[in-house]
Amino acid sequence: MSTLPKTIDSGDGRVFTLRESDPADVLDLIEAAGNAASSSAWMRYALMICSVSAIDEKPVMMPLSKAALRDLAKRIGNAGMDALAQVHYPEEGQGDGPAQEENIAKN
């Protein structure tokens, strides 16, 4: 992953503070994910979610379970995931981000 900007606009009036995932974060996510970790699409999507360290300057804990990851994803919302996808995977262009990732992850 390339260097992330410190903050981004979520697209719906919120500001996300971002963090780079380190190898320990990835290991924690794999442990929390269980079988889902074998899906590269799921892991990419989950790592985008885990990159959010604050929403409107209110700290967000690194999710350590699938339930916590899901809760954070709900807080981030569709507009936020679109903004995260543009930062994490700009080469994939608009419209190829979270919606496509979500469909791949469901299959």
C-alpha cells in the first residue's frame, strides 16, 4: 500500500483520519476473519475499513473481530467506502471500488 493521506473527506460531510496497516494489524485481521481471510477481495475491503483511525476527529479502534469490522463498515457507509477506494485503489477508477468489491466478496 502506498502512503496514505492523513485525512480525507468522506464525501458526505465527514472527515476520516487514516492510518497505514502494519504487519501486526494484518495478522490481527486475518485471525479475526477466520475463513474469510482466504478471499483477497474480502481482505482488500477489510483493510480499507481498518485504515480509518478517526471519524470527525473521534478515535476509532482497530477492529479485532468480524462483528467490530462490520460495525465500523456501517459507520463508514457507502460514500465513505467510495472515498476510501479512491485513495487506496486509484488505478481502478471510479465505479470499480466498494460496490464491485462487495459483490466479489459475497460470491
